[in-house]
Amino acid sequence: MALRERETSSSSINDKQEQNCSRVITIVFLALFIDLLGFALILPLFPSILDYYSQTEDGFYLSLQRGVDWFAVMVGMPPERKYNSVLFGGLIGSIFSILQFFSSPLTGAVSDCLGRRPVILMTMMGLITSYALWAASRTFGVFLLSRIVGGISKGNVSLSTAIIADLHSPKARSKGMAMIGVAFSLGFTLGPMIGAYLAMETEKGEVFYLHSALLALMFAVADLIFIFFLLPETLPKEKRVSSVASGFQAAVDLLSPLALFQFSAVTRGKESPSEENLQNLKILGLAYFLYLFLFSGLEYTLSFLTHQRFQFSSMQQGKMFFFIGITMAVIQGGYARRIKPGNEIRAGKRAIMLLIPAFLLIGWAANVTMLSVGLLLYSFAAAIVVPCLSAVVSGYGSASQKGRVMGILRSLGALARALGPILSATVYWLAGAEVCFTVCGALFLIPFVLLGSIKQQTKEE
């Protein structure tokens, strides 16, 4: 009788914990989706914004343009306006990623001490400031400042993964990481469409990006209110690090790329992971970096390839990225979130192997059908890898280290996204699309082999 009562009590506690996990996952998904909708509004407007500052003969813009022109001549890129926009946009994107590289571990470390809720609210305040600056910008200097403030404040994404990492059950963490992937896919699919539509609806005398900037600002304010009222704190006081100083000391390690790959910030203090688990973390971090380094580079050169080989217009490129985004959202919502705990690495390896034929098909595509098949494989694989690796990494580290662990992972991804496009664009224009996509596609074997060398986690830290 007593045994049955204990079992009933244990079952009701588990049900309650599962309900709490589902509620947190839903809130994080919605908050991130609203955030990414606002963030992605600007993406289709970049070429027009650059043209706008070029026509106004903004001094700061023209000085940066000379640097972009020098790089274009160095790699033998044709002097076309379309290519210039993609290259300049890539430069601004790299600056944004470098800032995320610095901010993600710092916000993660602070949240390990103060809790997730107050820090994510602070990052939202930063994003509100960023969008307000964009709406008010009439010079390229103020516009770039808005992107810099936005890059520094984008630590909310790594905090979202830290909140999911705080969840007690591996199954909930795996599902949560997949739902973060769905939020990204939907945000980056719908956001650009809304941004492009609002730019067309501009009235005479208005700056064409004003409506998009104001909508992004509204999304950020709505997100702040939503998080303030609905997001619970997932890191209890007793599980936090004792002082911000110890968190920051660890975060300083993360500003050195070498220490970042070593996961040095997690080795401090009594709760350092076992040697085997630390070795697994290092391998996972390196595999994640190499995967995103290669992937982001080839993703960036897609715009060059489709314009050069198939003469895709901006609208056709928009439709292509819409197709990719919808496919990824369907795969993440239908398949990725159902991957059982313990199977993530196997699923990630299968997806990485799919990327090799995907990029070969894209690089050697002689017609749009061949390109479409390559893009379908690419979308399927891209939907799986990051959520799976994030779910695996979230199982490492103690409760008071999750912010730093996920901050490191996000930081490695930001560094990869800053460097990948520069290298890929250089190889693309010096050696051609076929060589670029073949060589980079074959290099995906390295993260594949690295993931195969990971041993089973000895215990959850």
C-alpha cells in the first residue's frame, strides 16, 4: 500500500515536472520566434540600404566601400552591383557575428550568477535600443551603430539555449533544442517576407526602411513584455555561482579562441567535469565549429552562384530561401524534436553525410531541377545538425555552468559564421563554384569523423 502511494506520488511529481518543461519550451519558442521575426525583417533590405547610403554619398560608407572594392579586385570578383551588395552585406554580417562571439559567453556567465530571467530582459532592452537607432538612422554611421548594439545584445539566443539546458530531463532538452531550431526556421522564413513587403508599401517622402524598423521595435517591446510576465526563472539561487566575478573570470577565458576550444571556463572550481566528459565537450565544440564554418560559408556563396549561373533575381532568391526555411521548419517540427535522447549524435552524423551530396549537387548544378534536389537535401540536413549537437552539449556541466557551456557553443558558432563566409567567398571567386562546393563538401567528413570518436557520457554532471 505504502509502495503504491509512493509510486503514485512519484508519478504525479514527474507529470508536474513534464508540464513545467513543456510550458518553458513553449514560452522560449514563442519569445525566440518573436525576436527572430524582428531580427530578420532587415535581411532583404540590405542591398537597398547600401544603395541608399551610396546615393547619399555618405562619407563613412564610401570609405568602407573602398575596402570592399579592394577585396573584390584581390579575389577577381566581377564589378557588378549585385555582387557588391552581397559582399558588403557579408562584411556587416561578419561584424555582427564577431560581436556575438564576445557577448554570448559574457551574458552566459552573468546569467550563471544572476539567473536567466534578469539577463535575458537586459538583452531585450539592448535590442530595443538597437531597433530604435535603426529607425532613427539617417547616416551610415548611426545604422552601423544600431547593428553593433544589436550584435552585443544578441546574447538572448545563447540564454534561450541555457534555459533549455536547465531542464532536468534529456528528452525535454532534446525537444527544446529542436523547437529553438523551428523558431529560427520560421523567423528567418517569414521575417524577410514581411520586411520586403513593408519596404514596397513606403509612402512618398518616407525612408523606405522606416516601417520595417518600427515593426522590429514593436516586436522587441512585445517580446520584453511577454518574457517579463510569462518566463519563469529556471536556475534556482542555490544552483548559481557565488559571484559575478567568478563568472566573469571564466568568461574572460572565452574571449581567447584557444581557451574557447578548450572549454577552459567550465574547468574552474569544484564542479569541473570529468576528464572524459571534458574531452567529449572539446570534440563536440570543434565539430560544431567546423560544421558551421563550412556550412555558413557555402550558405553565403549560394547568393553568388544562383545569380551568376541561373540569373536569379532578388525575388527568386527570396523564394529559394523561403523554400529552404519552410522545409527546415517541417523537418524540425516533425522529425528533429522526436529524436530520442542518446540518438542525437547518430542523427547528426547522418545529416552531415547528406550535406556532401547536397553541396556537390548545388555546386555542379547544370539546371534548376538539379539545384532544387541539392537544396532539398541541404534543408533536411541543416534542420538536424545544430539542434542535435546543442541537445548533446546541454547535457554537460553542472546547473551553475549551463550558461557558460551554452555560451561557449554559441560563441564558437558566431566565430565560425564570422570567418566562414570570408574564406568561402575568396575560394569561390579564385577557384570557381565547382571547386569551392566540392572541396568544402568533402571537408564535412572531418566533423563527421570527430563525432564518431565521442564516447558515451559517463554521467550527467
